[in-house]
Amino acid sequence: MGFTHYSGPASNFPGRDQWKSFEEIFNANKPSMAATGDTGEDIGRIWNAVLECAKIGVEERVIFAIIMQESTGNVGVQTTYNNDGHSTAGLMQCDGSPGFPGQHGLSQDQITSMVRAGTNHFKQNLKDQGNADTAECIYKALREYNSGSVNPNDLSDGRGATASYVSDIANRLLGRTN
């Protein structure tokens, strides 16, 4: 199933009641993760890392959707650089995250460290947007995670970053894949 484009304020995006379960989203994306060169153990360790890092206060579905959007679950994803010249590494491609470019067969600690860095970063974005466990707060925090700022009237205003970022993640939360 292809992606549907969402734009405008958070109220134009799918509600949490429409999101699939973490297990459904994860299982739908296993082939994509395996296609990156991830081992079965890497994939299982991503599951474990998401469950562990959700204890920070970010739900599993959101953590995993960010992982799939940022790296397709590739534990050996290349490090990129943001507009400020800072490296953005790891499964969640965030500033300050460890990265293991070109490597697979990573330990649980290595994979969890990448997910923890991204989840901590996103948790700060949630706090910036009101720290509510609502779709509106989550969507606004996703916009901030990707672009550093938020136009609450148009979450597709990437302000130089990926305009479709929040829409793409909304689709992933609905269980859609690349």
C-alpha cells in the first residue's frame, strides 16, 4: 500500500486510534531491515532496544517509525551531517548518537546505544511541544526532530528539512512500508 500525503495542522493527520500495533509495524518492516544486510540477531536486538528505550517515555511505535524513516532499520547506516555540520549517526540519525557505518552483527549494547540517543533526543522534542501523550504533540515533536522548528499550522513546512517527514512517519504508524 502506498503512502498517503498528509499536511496542515496535526488535526489533519491520522489519530492514534488508527495506528497499528508495534508488533504489526515491526513485522511488516522485517523484510526491509533484512534487505539492508541486518542479521536476524540485529533485527531482534532492534526490537529489544525499542522496548528498553520506550521506558524513557516515548512509545514503541513512534521510536520504531523514526528508525524506519531515518535508516530503514540498517544498523550499519552511514553517518550523515545536518545543516549545522554536526554528524547525525545511528539508527535514528541524530546528533550525538554513536554510529557503526557499514557494520552488521552488532551487540545489544551497540544497538541500544543508538536507539537510546535518538529516543532521548525525541523525548526533548516532545517536552518542547508540551510533553503530552497525544497524536498532536507527537506529530509536532516529529517535525521538530527533523527540522529543528515547527510551523503548527503546516507540519509539512520542513523549513529546509524533509517536507514529507511527518506525513511519512504517519504512514509508517498506519503500518505502511517503503
